[in-house]
Amino acid sequence: MEIELVSTITCPDCGHTKEEEMPTTACQFFYQCENCSQLLKPKEGDCCVYCSYGTVACPPIQEGTNCC
């Protein structure tokens, strides 16, 4: 299985979307929407903003391992 490194994040406040490349060596706990400046944090139970707001889960979750 090939790991996808690109995910589209959708801001829950304004609906703005942006395609981003996910880091492979660290979790991304915060993400600032470039449209409304809202600081996104992972939802309870999720390890990072990609797992909460992205179209693709972060690389460790895709591999079936724990994130960070």
C-alpha cells in the first residue's frame, strides 16, 4: 500500500479548502486557515489536524501505527 502524502484540509468555520503536503516525521497539531485565520486543532480522539479536517489521514495512521 502506497502512503498518500497530500491531503485537502477544510476549515470548519469558513469552508475554505487547501491542498497540503503532510509531514512524515512529525504530527501537525495546529493549522491556521489562510482565509479566516482560524487556528485549527485536532478533534478529541484524533491525533492531528489531517485526521480531523483532511481528506486523507496522516501517514502513521495510513500505515496502521500510532501517530506520534
